[in-house]
Amino acid sequence: MANIVEYEVKDKVALITLNRPEARNAVNGEVAQGLESAIDQLEADQNVWVGIIRANTQGQQRPVFCAGADLKAINSGQAGSLNTERGGFAGFVYRDRKKPIIAAVDGLATAGGCEIVLACDMVIATTRSAFGLAEVLRNLIAGAGGLFRLPRAIGRSVAMEAILTGVPLTAQRAYELGLVNHLVEPEMEVEAAMDLAGRICKAAPLAVWASRKIVLAAAYESDSTLIDMTNKEFGAVLRSEDTKEGLTAFIEKRPPNWQGK
């Protein structure tokens, strides 16, 4: 029997798959635990530098990346199982991690599904995708980060409209607003995400991880805190073996051999 969240490694990239297509990849307790475990593997493996989260949409007439929380699980009193202590909703949205993750979306990402996408660092989406926070239509609010992450991603006014109406953004509109990095044809999202991940993996991993940390902190911290953080991270990167390798490779006019240390 297939895992409800699948994990595989290709070169230096972890491919994490939400594998519950019969339930539109809705998040129940098994998905939350499986996704948290997958992130644990990604973070622990020194030979894996980037992650991709995708979804199995086989058999769906209208593909859904993730429909958010499993309402049947909530209705049966299992709401608490949809969160983990370290990751919050889906074991992921509030997870502290150092490695970048790309969302590879083909279809609708709504409610908690959209919040999973917003918790990723970059987004590849197909032209038939859409992104929405439909909670207000059910007298709920987006409680897994969507209410503050969507405005940061696309701007307050547009996000306010999407949040207060519950009407999803088309992939084209999301791309124009900067939520989506690249638009691709249906079923090409993983290939495009692997290409982006491969380009990231050509860079020095320690520098990538440190840069990601500072970029994310910019949404929360003061300039003085960011300066201190930048100085600290820059010093750590500068003292690493990879910095010597990068400079030596430049002098010797050859590609660097990054080790992540």
C-alpha cells in the first residue's frame, strides 16, 4: 500500500508527494504526520539541499493539489490531529527549517492547501491551477498563516479581496502578482520544479540556506536585527570549507564542488 505522503530523493532534491487523491489530498492526521516526517528526512540528510512538495491528482476530473483540512476528520472530533507541535497545520506551515522548498502545483490549492503553498519558498504552477482561501464561505478564518502570508506575497488590497470573498486567484493572476514563480502547462509542474531545484543546487548550499533565512526574516525583523543576522550568517558562511572551494574554483576556472560544510 502506498504511503499517504511519499518521499524520494533525486540527486540532491527531495520530492515529497501528497498521496491522497481520493480525498482531494485533504489533510488528516496521517497526512500531517507524514509531511512532518518527510521534512525531518529532508532536514537531516546532508546530501539533500532542496525539497519539492507536489500532489497526486490521478483519477480527479478536476485536479486538486490540496483541498485543505479534512472536514470529515474535524467533524469526527479529530481536529487536533491535523496539527503537530513542531509544524502546526499539516505538520508543515509553521515548521522551522533551513532548506528551501518549492511547491509544484497542478490544480486547485484552497484553504489549508493554499496555506501549505504559502509556507513554501517558491511556487511552480500549471495554467489550470488556482489559489484561494475560502474559509469565510464556511464561517471560518484561514488559521494556518494565510491571513498574513498572502498579503505579503501579493499585496494587502488584492489579498483582502481574495480573503473576504473566498474567490480563488487564477494561476495567471497569481503569477502576475508574484505568488507564482513560473507558469507551465498541465502536468509539467514537477519537471519545472526539478529544473529550478537543479539550478539552486548549483549554488553553494550553506550560502543558499543562510540567504533564505535572512530573506524570510525581512518580513518580521527590524533593520538593525537584520544587519546583525546578516553579519552572523556571513561570518559562518565565510569560515566554511565551501567558501575556500568556491574561491579556488573561480581562480582555477572550473565548476565548484560544493560539500555543504
